[in-house]
Amino acid sequence: MENLKIEIQNKRKAFENALAKVKDKHSLQDIRNEYLSRQRGIITGIFEQLKHVKPDEKPEIGKLINDFKKHVQERVQALQEKFAAPKKALEKVDLTLPGEKKYWGAPHPILLFQQKIENIFLRMGFSIVDGPEIETDYYNFGALNFPPHHPARDDWDTLYITDDVLLRTHTSPVQIRVMEKRKPPIRIINPGKVYRKEAPDPTHLPMFYQVEGLVVDLGITFAHLKGTLEYFLKTLFHEKIKIRFRPSFFPFTEPSAEVDIECTVCGGKSEDCRVCGGGGWIEILGSGMVDPQVLKNVNIDPEKYSGFAFGLGVDRTAMFAYQIPDMRYFYENDLRFIRQFSLK
Amino acid sequence: MKISLDWIQNYIDVDLPVSRLVEVLDNIGLLIEDWEEKNGDIILDVETYANRPDTLGHMGIARELAAALGLALKEQRLPLTETNENISDLIDVQIWDEDLCPRYCGMIVKNIKIGPSPEWLIKKIEAMELNPINNVVDVTNYVLFATAQPIHAFDLDKIAGRKIIIRRAKQGEKLLSLEAKDVDLTSEMLVIADEEKPVALAGVIGGENTAVSDSSQNVFIESAHFDPVSVRKTSKATGIQTDAAYRFERGADVSFPPKAARMAASLFSQFGGKVCKGIVDVYPKPRKIKTVMLRDHRVTSLLGVEIDNGFIEKTLADLGFQMENKQPGIWQVKIPHFRIDIEREADLVEEIARFYGYEKIPIQLPPLRSLEPILDPKKERIQTLRQLLFHYGFDEVVNFSFMDPEKEKKFTSDLDPIPIRNPISTKAAFLRTTLLGGLLENVAWNTNRGAEGVHIFEIGNIFHMDNETYNEHLRLSMVMTGSVGERHWKEKSKEGSFFHLKGTCEALMAQLRYGSFSFQEENHPHYQEGCSLVLHFKGEEIGCLGAVDQKILDAYLLKQEVWAAEINLSLLFEKQAQAFQFSAVVKYPSVNRDVSFVADNNVAFEKIREALEKLHLPYLEKFTLYDRFAGSSIPQDKVSLSFRFIFRRPDRTLQADEVDVFQEKIIDTLKARFHFQLREGGEN
Ligand SMILES: [Zn+2]
């Protein structure tokens, strides 16, 4: 018991010495922690020893420890107040001054729009798959049922690297690559850059973005193609938009369909509408039931499975959605244009 | 192609308002892109498809309309005024290369009065936006636009030896074409020749020497069938594009040449011509009619709607198909020669759907069978990167993948660029080997338009070749110059600087959980000497950053300092990212010590960091350089460095005197290694 009394005295001296050296609130905090920490503090340690004191001596020693603790608390408190910066009353400021200007970067409008498209298909259980931009003639044309030397190739005016190597003119090659590796059911979309030998003008560019899609499974019908694309277009534009499916031709689909939406700019009422040319309809998607030859080319039995495919130009669709008159805006990268989309 | 409604009336009696007609044609897949009234006629501009050469003439369009509207096609009468001469006495036709010319027909008309066409014919020719030439030439064009079968008229008297030979050209032969150009022929091209020389490029263009002129009297009408691929190759090789070649390369109707010849002969009769008896028809291997099986349940299973068998039979019959009902719901369908596009059951299903009406097919969502999703971790990481970069104030750009070879040269690198064989311009003749070119272009564009600062990034592929393999790699590149954001009373605008960019790189690496990267001072050809860092990860170069080299800036006419960074994402994404691991929060308080030194200004921070790490102080949790300055109160060539050292023990509270020992050790080390001195006011 005497030992404990002496220890309390020593600790008290040590505390005073330490306190004399304190110059700032950091070192004060260190001392506070050292003595008063609830778990490992010195005072807690002394209290621990109280357990071993005889019961009749406990009140006296207990009081000594409590006095010491109180002393430490008061001294630390006093110094804390000394070091603490005086808290000023809130200065009267002009609260009508403008708030801090937050700055954040803008996404490129094409990629922003592409993501919108992707999100709709993700909800329908599609996977997003990417592929190479440099392709072979086989994946870009042959496997997709374009005969060699067929004029159908003229509609896909191609940039060539060699006779057999080219820049993909659509993202359909990715669909071939997926079908080669996977058995149905298949549900994918393929966004990406595609290339055409086109001189730049307001509606044509040598590079643009496409999103193509493919569904192959048992019992897939043209009615399902219509249902999927209607859902997509109504979600992308609005619930009430008028949609038209009309026969068309693509080597890789049969039957094929072009999908038009009503021109919301003129409502089909203006003879010389800048957007629809007065026809009242805008071509948005190419689509169709996957051609049986394409399925055969990837060893899927067309008697058992069927599917549909579709594709749209992201640039063209974004131009229509945002009323952008010239496709070249997208690749000039004028920040006065791009930064508008930080608010989209 | 242009379609005259007046002309259509030759084949069907149709009396509908134009708007209704446009709708009907649109619905069966003959899109009317535009239409106009012209000289009391209505001219439709019809979009046609590469697989439907039968719609490249008025008869074909009329046939489709007739089927859609339930109209009958009118009988065509082709009366002739004949002479007593037999054609076989006047001309000898031989096909030497029947692989490229399966059928060749000819008729001869004598004593034609060459002159201007009659009014009705001129009107039709002008409706096709052609200039009327003379009655013979106009008739050949008329037949082409009526039937889609190209024909050609030779001056019979200019055909040497009265012989027509269809053969491959001999290497070195030439033909003076109707365009008055000498065409060099190759042995892959099919020609029409007389006894001496080529007189026409088969299916593409006629020759000047045998052309019908004002003084011609007797005409040999050619109406033939040529191999589509051969015509296409010849047309491409010679660069001669004609209405004839356009039709032959898509595939003409092999059954039609005799009718087209007779049609022309009948019209020549109207101009006083006398038609010789008989027709030349060399057709060594007559083509068989194709047969395709059609099952009604396949119609239903492809379209998703049951279509009445009666409707199926009537529609296909109206379109010229012959149906043979083998079993209930199964037909053998004979395909007429003019429908070269129909080869499989699915093709017939499309015919049925076109006339049934796409709009009547129900709208259903497909049953979504569950399937294993295809995951793309790359895409997720790109999304993370983009969100962070927006947050750090970078705008996103997309540039073309092409590069000007002249500019590419400035970016010395070990990547071999890929040339495009048929580029859109010489300035876009390479695929880019770096994203930097496009980004600097963007900096110039925006600076020239008044931007005070440009902070942009692009994520995209670069391309290069190794011998015969063509590679593409995903890259991220960031470029910054000047400051972005408005000037504001309370905030500074974001100034572009090397350390802003370096910090961004560090943050991106950390966020992608590639923590163990390092930077090394190394020169790089894209950056100014002594002003670039190379980013290493697990012993590999992942990227670099620095101040863009002056000669590159000059190429883009940039005057200001531009900072840039390039990261090879393809390579980086191959690396394993660290898995996230939770670490317990230490409940004992830390002891913080702030120490300021005066140091020589040439001591690299990296060396200080290494020295401190080598001390292996057990409870030094971390240290930061929180201030660095030189100037008035600091001697020349010296710099003030202020560090905060944070100490913590995981198992108990550290005591002040324990920390004192560590602190001494740090100070001693820095003094000894780098001659640091404690700054006055020292330990604060
Ligand atoms: Zn419109």
C-alpha cells in the first residue's frame, strides 16, 4: 500500500514535469492521452492496482487516486483553454455572394448517348461485348453472307489495309465471334467505332459509332424483334413515339426490316423539314431475322434456332435526339460543344 | 431509281393519289425517298436494294404494285414489220467463253431512219434524267429502264466479217469506248468482238467504231446475259460505271433477252425499220428453274403470326412464283428467273411478310431465358476511369483513328504505323500510333477559339504492325494546358501543372488498385528533355508523362506549355489488381510531430523518401511533405521543407518520450545524409 502511495506521488511529479514542457496543443494532447486514456492511461493503470489493496485501506487510496485524476483533468483543461484559439463570433458576411463554383469534366456526347442505349439493353438481360476494329474480310463480310464481288458491298464502302484486312464497317463481326464461341441462348449488344470510306460532310463521316444487337434462341420470331425494338425506342425517346417497320435488305438478315420513327421536329407536317426532308419519318435502325446462312456459318442449326439482329448509328440517333445539325461537331471536340453535356 | 407513273400505266391501270401510292410502296419495301411532279407526270425516287435487280425497271415495280393492289398486269403487244431476209444469213454469233456469257441474243433491223425520237419517247428518256440522243440510242435506254435488261445497238455495217464473237480480251488489246476513251483490256475482261477487234466491253460499254451514227441504216440489237462478277470486275478495273453494268453486276433475268430484243425491234419498226426474220439465241446450257420448299409452320415460327395458306398462295402467285402443294401446308415453289434473290425458305417468308404487312405482325417481348452473362472487366474499369477523370475536371474527347503521316513522324516511337490502302485523304493515311496527336489538335482548336485552358482526355485504340500482324491497344491519354473553370471571388481556378497531372495519374492508379507503381525520371521522345517521368508497374513501362516536346508543339502551332500523360491500358489491365482488404481501425491515438528543415534545393524528394523508409521505424505510420518554399527568409540555394510524421502503436498509446527517440533518429539521419538543418522555430 505504501508502494502505491509513493507511485502516485511519483506519477504526480512526472506529470508536472511533463506539463512544464508543453508548448502546444499537440504535445498537450499527447500527455492527456498518456494519463487519461480510458484504456491504457496511467491513471487507469493505477486504478487497476486498487484491486490488490486491502478492503479497509481502499477508501483512502481510492480518494488519493481520484484526487490525482481530478488534478490532471483540471490542469489539462486549463492548458487546453490556453492553447485553444479564441472562437470568434460569426462575422456578418454578405450571404448573397455567389457560392463556390464547382467544376467537373464533361463526357463526350456520343459516349454519353451510347451509355443510355446500353443501359436499356442491360435491363433486358443483354451482355455488352466488344471486338477488334481491324478485321478480316471473312468476319466483316464473308461470314455475314456477303458474296465476294457482290454490289451489296458498295453500301458498306470500306477502308482497306490489305486485300483481306480492313477497318470494320459495322460491329457485326463481333456477333460472329460470339456465336463461334457460344451456343444459344445469346443476347448481346456490340457498341463501338466503325469505319467507312466517306468524305466528311454534315451527315457522313469516315468514323462513327454503332450499337448492334443479337438475340438467338429457340422460338425467336419477327414479333419478338418488333417487341424488343419498340420497347427500346419508346424508352430512348418517349412512350408515345410512332414507330414504323418496313421491308429492307441486308445480306445477313432475312426477312429484313428498317425501323423508322416519326419526325418529332415537324411532326411530319413540314414539306421541307431539315430533319426528315418532309417525309415525316427518320430511319433509326436496321434489323431483321438472322439469315439462315449466317447461322450455318457459325454451326448453329437454323432449323432449330432462330434469332434477330439490329443495328443503329449512335451519332445519327444522338443528332436526332439532341437536334444537332452537323455530325462533324462530334469530332471537332470544341469544348463549348462538349461541355454542354456535363449537364446532361 | 426514278420511276415515272405515266410509264407504270403501260403495265397496270393504277388510279390512286400519290400519297397512297407512296405508302403502298413503302410498306412493301420500295421506299420512296422523294417524289415530284414533272411535265404532268409524277416521278418517284425509289430506293432499291442490291439483291433486287428486278426492281431496276418499270415493269418490275409494276409487278410489285400489281401484287400489292391486286391488279392484273397488262399484256404487252410487240408487233414487228418484217423483211424477207433471215438473220442467220446476215450474222454469225459465237460464244467462246460461255462461263462469262451464258446467253446471247440478237436481232437485226434494216433501213431505220435515224433521227430524233418521237415526243412520247423523249418524255420518258427525260423522266430518267437522260438527254435524248437519237431514236436508236433512246430505244436502247427505254428498254433498259422499262425491263431492267440492258441492250446494245451496233451499226451492222461496221461489224467486220459479219461476225460477233464473245470472248475474253487478249492482253494488250484496246477498245475506243463510247465515252471516246481508249480502254486497255486485260485477259480477264469479256468483250464482244467482230472478226478483227473488240467492239464492246461486254455488259459495260459499247465501242465508238461500231456505234450507231446519223448515217447508220442497219442495226444489230444485242440482248445478252453476262456473268455478274465478271461485269463488276471489269467495271471496277476500268472505272466505267454505266446503267447497263449496274444491272448486270446485280444479276439480270436470264430468260428475258429474247423479249427485250423483240421489244427494241418492235420500236424500231415504228421508225421505218424492217426486222429480219428470226432471232439469234445462243444459249448453250439453259438454266433450270430453282425450286424451294416452303412450310407454313416455318412461316409462323419465323414471323410469330399465323398467316392463312390462301393468302400465302395468292401472294406468291401474284409475284410470279409457281406453287405446287405437295402435302397440306408444304409447297414446292418454282422461282422465276427474274427473282435471283430467292434461294431459301427464309427468302419466301420475307415475300409473304412484305405483302402481309410488317405493321400487322404482333409486337411481343421475347421470352428471356436465363443465360450466363458475358462479363467485360475492361469496360467496368474504363467506366471507373472516366468518372474519376470527370471528377478531376477533364473533358472527354473522341478523335478519328487516322493520322497525318507527316505529323506521325514527329512522334518518334518504336511503333510501326499501319497505312490505309485507300484513305479518305493523304492527311488520314495512317492509323494513329498515339492519342497525343489528336489531343494536341484539340488543344490548338480550342485555344484558337479563346479557351483559357484545356484539360482533356481520350480513351481509345492506337494501332501498329509487327511484320504481318496488325495490333490495336487501348490507351488513355490526358493533356492539360492553362487553367479551367471560371475565376471566382473565393476559389482559385484549376491551373494545369505537371504535379496536377502526376497527382491525377497517382490517383487513377490507386483507384484501380494498382498501388505498387513507381515513377522514374527518364527521357521520352514525346517530352522535353529532363521533363518527363516514366510510370512503372511490376517492372514494366505502363505510361509516361511530362512537358510535351517543343518540336511536337511546333507541328501543332502551339506556343504555350502543354502537359501530357499516356497510359497503356491494354497492358495495365492484363495485370492483377490488388484485392481489396479491410484493415482494422487502430483505436489508440496517434502522436503527430511536425518538423521543418532547411535543405539544399538539389536533394531529390525521392531520395529523402527512400532514406526514411530504410530507417524502418516501427511505429511511423506515415509522413507527408506539407510545405515547401524558398525565398526571403531562406538562404540562397536552400529550401524549407516541412514534414509531418505520424506515429502510432496498434497495441497501446505511445508515450511522448518514446516518440522523442524516433524523432531524434529521423533528424539525425536527415542531417547526416543530406546536411539538413532544423529550421528556426524547429519542431513546430
Ligand atoms: Zn420533319
